[in-house]
Amino acid sequence: MPAKVGLISLGCAKNLVDSEIMLGHLRSAGMDLTSDSADADVLIVNTCAFIDSAKTESIQAILEAHRDRGLQRRRKGQRLIVAGCMSQRFSTELSGEMPEVDAFIGLDQLEEVAPVVRRVLARAPDAPPEDLVPDHLPVYIPDFNTPRWRLTPKHYAYVKIAEGCNHPCSFCVIPQMRGKHRSRTIESVRREAEQLVGEGVKELLLISQDTTYFGMDRWTEGEALHSIQGDFWIRLLYTHPAHWSDELIHAIARLPKVARYIDMPLQHIEEGMLKDMRRETSEGHVRDLVKRLRAGIPGLSIRTTFIAGFPGETDAQFETLLDFIQEAKFERMGVFTYSQESGSRAAKMEGQVSTSVKKTRYRKAMAAQQKVAKEIAAAQVGKKIRVLVDTPDTARTEADAPEVDGKVLLQKPLTPGTFAEVTITGHKIYDLIA
């Protein structure tokens, strides 16, 4: 009988695509996939290590998987493989601290997981963990014909257009985990997108560490995707404020399939903070860019994120950020409290902000945004809006990405995976009612 493999996927959409690639490889190798962890011969935990809370969640998931196989009789012989960013970065330490795990694999081994499954099944149950992570930074990047077993609903899919990151942000360790930036070819991305649209996908979500970093100055990639026959949205996530050009703005404005939505993490606005964060931009540039985006793309919704409590952040610097949130009126916004990541430049900086101050600033920033969100939602009442239906009773507007943004709560059921015109009759803080 073929091995039966289960997978727990943690973290961001980029990690989700990695999970889909591993599952696709396992499936093409003749293995069975199961969504029931208790039914798996081998369970893979695809971890995240972006911030401390993500690492904690990953460790808890690993330990819970081990605990459950000890409690459930049918899981006694189950093997455990740890993959993803935490494994890539900490496999040496973890293999010595987590004897519960059978093998650790890295980000370059997404298409080599089937041999690892066979390997752990053949080893003695009490054998020590195997650290199979290569001792170099990842270089892997998927192609249009890379097998994938999609974990998203049938009507939307993430398309990873690049991997790795060259940015020197002082708070971040992603380059240490995912390696240097490398882009797929436009033809590779177009062919994958064409396949997905042919399968009924209605929303293509373009992702990478920075979707505006390479080969995007005139956004020929967007033109290529827009030329695909069909009725679908193209959504641009994870853009960087340093790399926006007027050509890119104009390209988005003239391509109707591209959602009038931009995900652009700004992290801060105050000049000193941007410099200390090594964001490769300035307060003046960011303010001007927001104006150019709104002027150049009518009906645009901007999603951004900020960091509260970065080392050295003074009350005055935070107030500058708070004023900017109230002035800019971002349609969608999130806030992270600063996480002191080992190995990052910021972790060694003086002036680490206390947890209580970080939490207070987080609450103030989100309270300011909540007022903005209410105003924006109230302005939608009475309008007819095109939505993509996710479930019979929920949908999303062009201004809402899955998982992270608001929803349209439907009073009458509609067919999932279809576009519909609805009239907005009310709103909550972040959600609309239709």
C-alpha cells in the first residue's frame, strides 16, 4: 500500500504555496494524501519563523503532533517531518532539542520530500532526528509545470512570481531563511496562470517577498496575465514602496482585470524610524507615493501594515505615525508590535521598547484605523458592488484579499466561486452587509 501523508501548513501564503508543492510532489510520487492527521503514516509540519509568535505556534504544532501520536493508538508508528522556514534556519539546534522529530528538511527540498518520506518510514522508530537541511541558502524556485495540490478554495489561487529577498530591513531575517531574490520568467508565470484560469480560478493572487522588485518597472508581467482569456481578478500582494514607478501605476490603471487594490507594507512614516529600519525610502517619498497611487489609479484601495514599538521609537515618532494613519485613511491596515528577532540588526539596537508600551501603541494605532474603517464602510452603503462569492453567505469586494481583509455578509445565499452584483445595505466595523 502507498504511504499516506498528512500536512499541517503554518504561516503566510508563500508558505502555503510551498505546502501545495510538497503535496503535489507526494501525489505525483504515488503517495496518498490525507487531511486527517490521525490517519497519516507520515505527518509533515510546514513551519513559520517570521516572528516569535510564529515560532511559538510552530513549536506547539510539532509537540502537539508528537503528543497526539502517543495518545492515539492508530498513530503509534507515525513519523514526523518538520519543513519550512523554522526548519531551514534552526535545524541544527532543533535536531538536538526535539528528539520527537524524525527528519528536518529545508526550503530547497520541496520537490524531494517523497524520498524523505520513504527514508523516515524505513528507519527505526527510536532513531535520532536526521538534519537533512543543506548548509547553503535556498535557491529553489517553482515553475509553471511544478506539481501542486492546491489548498485554497477552487476559485482563487496564489501564484508565487519570485522567491527570496535582497532588502536589508533591520527588523527582518527572511533573507537569512529564504535566500536572495530570484524571479520566475514572465512566460512561466503566464503559463501557470493560464492553467489556473482554465481550472476555474477567478482570482490570481501574485505573491513573493517583494512583487515590485524585479522586472516590474513597466509590469510586462501584468500585461501577459491580463491577456489570458476569461473573467478573473489579478491581485498584487507584498509590494515595496521603494520600487513603484509611474509606468507600473499607469499599467495597473489601464488593465481592468487587475484589482484596484495594492498591498504595500510601509512599516512606519517617521524619517528616523524609516532610516533605522533600513527601509530604503523616506517620509517624503512615501507621502508622495500614496498621493501618486491614488491620483493614478481611480477607486484604489491600499492595504498596509505598520510596526509599533520599534527600538528607539519615541512618543513623538509614534504620534507622527498616528497622525499619518488618520490623514492617509488607508482602506485596509494592520499593525504588528515589534518582535526582537535573533540575528536581525534591530535585535542588537539600544532603546528596546517595553512590551506594555508596544501594546499601548498597538491599541492606539488600531483604534485610529477603526474610525477610518467605519467611515469607509459607511460610504459604501447604497452602492452596487461587484463581489466574488467565497461561501453561500460571504463574499469579497475588489478591495478585500482573502484571509486578511473584510467580507461582505450576504443576506441571500449565492453560488461560491462566481461574481455577483450586490447592493450594500449596511456595515459593521470592517465587514459590509448586502
